[in-house]
Amino acid sequence: MVWCSFRENEATREQGKEMKQRENRKAGGLIMLLRRYLVQTKGAIAVEFAMIFPLMLTIYFGTVEMSHALAASRKVTLLTSTVGDIVAQFSRIGPNAMAGIYDAADEIMRPFETDGAGQLRINVFSIAVDPADNWTHSPNGACPQGTPAVPAALLASGGSVVVAQVCYIHNSILSQFFTSDPTFSDVFYLRPRQSDVIEWDATQ
């Protein structure tokens, strides 16, 4: 009985060894197949990467530039409303006061550059019912869009309207792919707060 039990245990151990050997052979075969597949597809992967990489790079830079352009556009809107709001608080204004407002404009537009020739143009108009009270201040030249039209309803009750116009040429990192850099512009209309008409005083 002891001899039979020993033979059975020995047979069980032999069967276990054979099963492990089979499993090892199967695992080794799978690894070999995987290695062969990788070797055979290495060239195809390189070709696919070479085709996809430029597209991925374009998408990346396009996304970055779009976010910069949106930020620049919002800065232009903020600057336009700020300039119009400040000017509307004067009852009399001149070139010195306007220069101070324009200096603040550079800070509002940061971190975007404003040093280029004609890159940032700020135009302020005072349009009154009486044309004799009209004045315009455009130190860096007019915007490509021209003088904005004032809706007749804004002057129906008399007085005047302050028109703030800003146009900004955005230096795009993708400018080499375009014929020109994008230009953002905005216009705000405000009523004077201190008087019906803001007088232009060249001494101020």
C-alpha cells in the first residue's frame, strides 16, 4: 500500500511538471509571435507616425493660437469700453489727458505687444447734434474700418455721443501661413456724464 501511494505521488508530480512545461512552451510561443509582429510592423508604425505627426503638430499650434487670439480679442473689447468710459467722465479734454489714457492702454493690452507701427490704434470721436462741437482724436491713424456711424436714435434727444474705437493687429505665430495678421476691432458708444457736450481744449 505504501509502495502504491508513492508511485501515485510520483506520477502526479510528473504530470505537474509536464503541464508547466506545456504552459511555458505556450508562453514562449506567444512572446516569439509578439516579437515577430513588432519587427514586421515597425516600419509601418514609423510611416504612420510620420504621416500623423505633422497633423498633430498643426492641431496643437492651432489650438494655442486660437486661445491667444480669443484673449487678444477680449483685451480689445475691454480696452475700448475703458477708453470710452474714461473720456465720458470729462466735461473738457485735450491731448495731454488723452495721452495719459493711451499710456494706460498699453497696460490693459499686456501681455500682448503694442509697439509695432500702427499695431494698436485708438480713436475717440465726440459726435454732437451741432457739428461745430464735433472733434476727433486719432494719434496713430484711423482704423481700416473707417469712422463708425452713430445711430440716429442716440442723438435724438440732443447733446452728443462719445465713440471709442480700437483696432489691434495681432501678431500670430502662424502668420507665415496667412497673407496678413488678424485684426481685432471694437466700438463703444457712451453718453457724456458731466455735460451734454465734451469740449476739446488743446491746452489740456
